[in-house]
Amino acid sequence: MEFASILGMSGLALKSSVTEAAMPAMVLTLVIASHYKLDHTLAALAIMLTTALSFISLPFVAYAIKGFLHIIVLPKKQ
């Protein structure tokens, strides 16, 4: 959160960044690992685990964005 305020992020930009950071690894990771002859089995495992864990973590992130970040990001109306 502090890093985002240093960059001057707030509102929709902050919420979008937090949501994107919570997303699972993409399949392109596997393509890059295979292209550079890296451990493509590890890359496939990372894709599988992050996708499975995202079913658990994304609802919490959505709740944080809707509730907690809403309180911090938006100033109180006077």
C-alpha cells in the first residue's frame, strides 16, 4: 500500500493494480521457460498452483478492494 502511495496511485488505478497482482501465473510463463530451456515442469506446476490458489485468494482480494481499500483510498465527504 505504501509503495502505491509513493507512486501516486489511488482510486481505480490502485484497485486495478491490486487485482492484477493477485491473478495467477499465465501460460506464457510455460512458453518462456521452454524457449529458454528452463525447468518447464516447475513452470507448469506454478501455473497449476497459482490458478488453484486464486479460487481461494481472489474473493479475499475482492473483499479487500471493496471494503478495506475503499476506506483508505477515498477521502471522507464533508
